[in-house]
Amino acid sequence: MELQSYCDNIATELMGWKVKVYDIVRKLDKMPTGDKEKVVPQVNELHTLIEELTDRIDRLKKECPAQWEPDKMELEGKISTLNHTWEQVMEKV
């Protein structure tokens, strides 16, 4: 039961990140067209990240892998990329 609890906690954490990324995308979507054109690649990266987070969350709900560390490290890298992408967007807007 400990492993399932761990997976539930990780899924909840990932859902929180997904909501944050989605909120950023929604804010970018409300920008004027000229400003949006400046950040299209970054917005596409954010959409990709949302899809990846969704896939990970679904995987955790269906199967709870005992070895989650490699996935965790990969996601931490993506979140770091998210921070960098956000900085790029803010510089262009």
C-alpha cells in the first residue's frame, strides 16, 4: 500500500504542475496576435509538456512503477525547461 500512496502523491504533484502550465498557456492565448507570434515556439513547448504530464499521470493511475526515479529526473528536467521557456516568453512580451 505504501507504493500506491507514493504514486498517488506523485500523480497529485504532477497534476498541480499541469494546472500551472495550462494557466500559463491560457494567459498566453489571451495576448494580442502580434505578441503571440513572438512566442509560438515556447507555447508549442508548453503544449507538449501538458501532454507529457497527462501521459505520466495516466500511467501512474494505471500502473504504479516501483522504479519511478528515472521518470522523476526527466520531469524535473522538463520543469526546469519550463522555467527557462517562461523567462524567454516574458522577455519577448
